Amino acid sequence: MTYDEAIEFIYSACRFGSVLGLDSIGELLSRLGNPQKQLQYIHVAGTNGKGSTCAMLANILQKQGYRTGLYISPYVEEFGERMQVNGQKIPPDVVGELTGQLRAASESMCRDGLAHPTEFELVTALAFLYFVREKCDYVVLEVGLGGRFDATNIIDPPLLAIITLIDIDHTKQLGTTIPQIAFEKCGIIKAGCKGVVSYGAQHAEALAVIRREANGKGVPLTLPDQEGFFQKSSGTLDQDGIKSFDADGTRFTYRGEAYFLPLLGKHQVQNALTVLAATDALNQYGVKISLESVRAGMETVRFPGRMERIRDNLFIDGAHNLSGMEAFCDAARLVAGDRRIIAVAGMLADKDYTHCAALLRETCDYLIATAPEHPRALASEEFAKVSGADTCDPDAERAVETALRLAGQGALVCVCGSLYLIGGIRRRFRKVE
């Protein structure tokens, strides 16, 4: 298959919907020889911060010299972002070759009267095939939705499970309360797993579920040190906490060691602390990771679409739920300082756009409502009405051009609300380095 044929085949499976459960992915992988059983995993679930956490940890493992696979979803610009080995996206010709195997297995399932695999099941199986082909030492595997019945959970007990921040999202599939959602996320904690690491500033209700599930499976739980970390420090490097924050990143110390993180926002430092706890745990489980590799992995990590600067005064962020929007607003205020903030925002209609809009309105000096290019997009006019936007424009690129004109050289322009929104903006406005 060509790359274009492969992508068309994968995307055509969207007509089969999104189905939680492991029977179909299990059957598909069985017909492919169960490639997932040949790999070792760090499995990452949560509501927010999964992708950033995965990116940091994968980069650290790579710096240590391990051949490292990274599986994330969704992508910002290119399909190949979803599966990488040592920071390199899967080549188009390999996508075509491996998808040919997927199509053959899918067709055999249909001939036997079984359901056709879903899009996410196909992509997940493709990733497993690719990581085996590339002989990865470790795979950092991001959950797609939930955890317990997510296609990625077809794997045997991982080396380490990581639970990032849990909050309200995907309520139709996962439940309407934090304990219900936490239970689904904790489905990746399995008996036989070496350990589980939780986000340090976890909601108390979520942490109670994580503790219960870890204890019930006999899996030791690790949390990063949090006490006093985010209090205003004296600025001396022998005291833990954030030392400096600007548009280039954050300098902080943890357990007396200094780090630099180019990802912006206090929430990213929280994610970094989770990663540091994970590297400590992995060292205990026999995966050697030096302090030098941790520092190098942190300071060189890149993760598109998360408070990412694509021009001097233009930032994009895929924040699309309440906790993500809170993190974005906090980071935007820190980066802006005394400057005005002009925001261009659009969201999907099935997200909590009312509360997100209220946060944006409180944070921004000028707000332009727009809409992502997606069938589930909330109309720009409706978002403008809910948010009290100063103006609206359904054309996102034109809305950003307007924001940049209004900003001149002084204000900060931010685009947020959906990963489907920021991908096109990133392609159009990013400076070529």
C-alpha cells in the first residue's frame, strides 16, 4: 500500500465508531502474531498531561541510550507524530507497508463474521508492529481514552504505570464523577506491574481511588515530593521549588538538583515531578537512568501544541477541558507579565465550553471566538455568545491574523480550545527554523 492508501484505509474505519473494549483489538493482534507481547512498556493514563509526560520520559530514556518507542494521540500536524522511535516519526513507506498487514487481518476478521476494527484499534496495532520492527527496548505508551477498556490496555502488565492529573472529561464514556473516572483510568494498574506513579497534585478523590486500586493489585505506589515545592522560594539552589519562569521555560530544583524545562507552565513542572518520580522508580526496577540523562532529556524535550511559541508573540495550546484551560490561563498570565493578552479560541460542542469560556474571559484582555475544522465544532457565533467575546470569525487563520494586527509588538497572542484548531494554525504561522 502507498502512504495515501494506508491513511485512507485507517481513516475510513471511523465509520465503525469508537468502541471501548479489548475483544476486537485482541483478535486483530492475534491475527498479526501478537506483536505487543514482544515489548516492555511504561503505560500512561490520565485526563491532562499524558502527552507531555510521555514526551519527557521517552526523551530521557533515549538520552540514556535506550531505543525508545513513543505512542501518543492525537497528532497536531502529521499522522506520523503518533508513533515515534528515538524522536523520529514513522516513515510514510513503513506506514504503507504495515497497514497492508492490518488490512489483510481486518478483512479476515470480517470474513469470519467479526466486527471491523475501529480507527484507534488499527492505529494502536500499527504502533505495536512498528515498535517490534524497530526492536525498541522500551515503549512509552499513552492511553487513548480511559484506561480499563482502552485498546492500549491489551498489553500484559507494564513495567510501570503512570497516572497523570485526573479530572472531569469524556463523561459519556467514563462517568460523571472524579472517582468513577479515576477507576477507569486505573484500569492500567495490573497485578504483576512493578509499580505505579501518580501525579503529585492529584485530586484527593482521585488519589484515594489510585491508592485503593494499587493496593488491591499489590502494586507499590510512588508520588513525587510536593511539600513546599510551589511556595515562593529564596532563590537559592539548595531549596526546592521554581526558580525562574519566562517564555523560554522554567528553572526549578527538586531534591537539591537543578533542572531546566522548556515546556511552559506550572502544570508542566508538576508533570516533570511525576516524570522524576518515574525515573526514580525505574532505577529501582533495574532500568538504569543517570541524572545526566534526566537533565538532558528534560532540557531538550519538545511537545507541539502545549503552550508552544511558534512566533515571538504567538503561542498555541490545545487546552480543551476545564483543567487544561486552567493550566493554559495560568501559563499565559505568567508569560505575558504586564502585556495584554489577545486570545483566539474555539472548542468542540461536546466539551465544557461554558466554564472554559468564563476562564478565558477572566484571563484575556481581548477575545476572538472562532471554530475548529471538525464536525463536532461549536459554531463561532455560539462560542462568542457564551464567552462574551469581543468579536468572532469562523475562519481561524483570519482570526489569528486579526489578533496579530491588534497585538502589534506589545501584546501576547494565544490560540487555544482544541487540538483540531491549533494544528492548522501551527502549519500556517510557524516560523521555519
